[in-house]
Amino acid sequence: MRAVVPANVPMNLLRALAGLLLALAGARVAHAAEIEYAVIHRALGAAGEIAAYPRLRAVQRIESKRDGVAPRAIAISIRARRGRIEVPVADDGSVALPFDDALLAENPVVQTNQPAGSLTLTLSVELRQPRGAIVPVAEVEAALAEADALLARQHARARVRGVEFRFAGDETGGVTLRGSGERVLVPDRAGRVIVMRIPDLSLYREIELAARPVRILPFLDQ
């Protein structure tokens, strides 16, 4: 059975910036873990807007609402006429579901091996990974300015207050801010380091990363 989807599926990029955009779990299937490709295409349409900002990237992630289901255990396939398209899920839940107008015209069924209504697809806005361990503050500010512009385009009330670095739990992450002085920030228990625009970015000229972050996100006021 195919999914029945509300007509007013939200496409709010403010929520995308918070990493919370559009739960596909909102499109429920009664007895089969299937959904129409058109629903996914609609959800991923926001990625086209994000692509206009070169310092930002749209990241798809899928997760189960059921305890103990690792991302790698989730199988996704698109039953296209040209053949089954397998969509691998990475250990961190990231996926690359195709955004394809030809598939939209065909509108095939997308299947998973998980129970109906148990998966959530999110589209988050992240900063692109830096090339090295030392990042000029000016580059971070330029990326946050793009996030500002994206929010303004969506008439969002929230504002970008800083940048959030997320490190893996098994790494010794951390951030050192350098300018006329030096300040070291260590991750919290969730592996997060938040660097605020005021005062942090305004006082320092570069950021040194102790390890490669898993994710870098705009930090919003809520």
C-alpha cells in the first residue's frame, strides 16, 4: 500500500537549519513500509535553495524511532522501471536519496525494510568541512552570513548566533580560538563545542580544530 500524505507538508528552512526539517514519518503507511517517490522529491526540494550558498551544504539523514535500530540496519530501495535503485545508509545515518525529475514523473514506490511509520528523514543545513585544522574566523563568518541570508529568504524569526562543532565521541575534539590571546573550548558530553559570534568570533582571528568535526552547523537562537 502506498503512503497517504498530507497536502500541506511543511518546507520550513528555519527548521532545516536546526537539523529538524520535515519528518517523513509524518507520511504513514498502513500495512507496508512503502512511500511514493513524489513525497521524497517534495521533501528534498529545499536542498535546491541551499545549493545557492557555496559555503553551506544540505545533508540528508534517516533514523529509526525504534530503540536499538542502527542506521546500517536500514535498507532503502527505489523500484524504478529501469531497475531497483539501492540507497545505502551510512553509519551516521546520512543518505543520498536522488532528487530526480525523471523519477518524479515516474513516481515509483520507495521501500524500506523497517516497519511503516518508524523512520524519519531530515534535511539539515551544515557548513562545509574546512580543508585543514586551522580555519580563519573570516571564513566561518562568511558561511554564517550565508545562513543569515537563507533565514532571511525564509522570513524566519530565528537568528544565527554562532557555530556549533560536533565531534565524535571516541575522539579528543576541541577548539582553540586564537587572536591577541588564546581560548580553549572542550566538547560537552554530547561532543559539542559552540562558538558564539559575540563575543568569541569578534575577538579572535582563527580557529584550530583538535580533530575533524563530524558536523558543523549554524547555532540558532530558539
